[in-house]
Amino acid sequence: MDQRFAGKTVVVTGASSGIGDGIARRFAAEGANLVLAARREERLAALAAEIGLDRALPVATDVTSQDEVLAMVDAGAARFGGIDVMVSNAGVGLAKEFAETTVDDWRLIMSTDVDSCFFGAQAALPYLKDSRGSIVQIASASGLGGDRRLTAYNAAKGAVVNFTRGLAFDLGQFGIRVNTVAPSMTGPQELATKYADMIERFNQRRALHGFSTPADVAAAVSFLASDDARFITGVILPVDGGITAGSGQPSLF
């Protein structure tokens, strides 16, 4: 694999599982040093050991805390000499009827999905100015349209989408690019059989049939963070098999 990030340092939040794990592995394969942030210390430590402790720094972090995010980014910069890419991936979802959604539910989703992106961008900004680096955030197809029983999640991911666009304008003056990847249902390939019925329902709305894996999302993230995308900023890139390309109407034929 091309070593597009050799000698560069990438921060990945929510790195202990799922899409975050896939993103971290992709950047590691492309030569990056990794600052791995999540709450689950054991999983972070295992991933860092797999990548190599000379190239990966695990930092237990609550991304809803500005102080913890700032400390994590500073620790990574001190260890590796700067920050080149900030990937704000950490997030949480909740399927619940709106009338049953509590204030605590709302605040949990907003703090985890939206505040974490704000905290990450502010913490990384001084280092990204020096490196003329980039920010990649993870939203969702649910941030591009509405879903049943996902009102709070729709609102949070929609906020990430427009935060990306505004931030791209504010940070472009420093040569910093800001983009977002918007996945649909994503998981490891071994779940394809377990969730076959759900995947089939998704396929009824997709242009491409199949199952999106963390590696699919990671490929989009690494592209947007790389010099291959040097003139791309403020973009929301769906990795959804074409769901958001559709009108939402069922097949008429």
C-alpha cells in the first residue's frame, strides 16, 4: 500500500472498535503515526500493540470533555512532534420515539457526536496550522436526511455536516482542509449473514447491493486526508451504496 502518511501523525477518536478501528488500521498501513483515543483502554492498548508502540499512542479519552480531548491531542503532538490529521469519528446513536426521548438522551448524543468534533478541531488547530493539515469528521447518511425514531441522531449528524462546511471556510485561510464522510449501515463482513434481513431492506434503497465495512469508510477518510485531495474541502462524501442518491420513493416497477 502507498505510504502517503509516512512521517505524519493522525489522531483518531473512537478508535477502539468499528469504523474507528478500521480508520486507524488504514492510516497505519499507509505509514502514519497514530494517536488513538477512546474510553475502552484495553481495546486501545491492544490495537496500539498490534500497530506497534513505536508508532501508536493509546490515550483513554472521554470525547465529551474538552479538557480530556485537549490533553489527548497535546500528548500526541508531544510524542510525535505535531499533528497532521484530526479524525473525529467518535459517536453514539439512539433509536427512540421522539416523545420518549429524554433531555439526557439528547445531551448524550449532542455531546458525543457534535461537541467532540468541536473540541477536536479546536485542540488540533494550533498543530494543523503548522502542518497545513486536515480534519476529517464522521457524520452519517442520517445527517443528510431524516429517519424514523432517530430524531436526535439526525439532528446531531446534520450538525456535523454543516459544521464541516462552515469550518472549511474558517480554516481555509490557514491551508487546512475540512471534510466529512457520511456512512450508512456499516459493520464487519462477518455480520452480513446475521443481519441479512436488514441488509436486504437497505438494498431496496441502494444503488449498489452489499454490505459496507469499516475498511470502505476508512478508504474514503484516508483519501480526503491525503494530498491526493489537496483541493477538496467542505465536502460531505457519502459511503452508502447510493442510498442518498435516491428520492426515497419505493420502486414503481
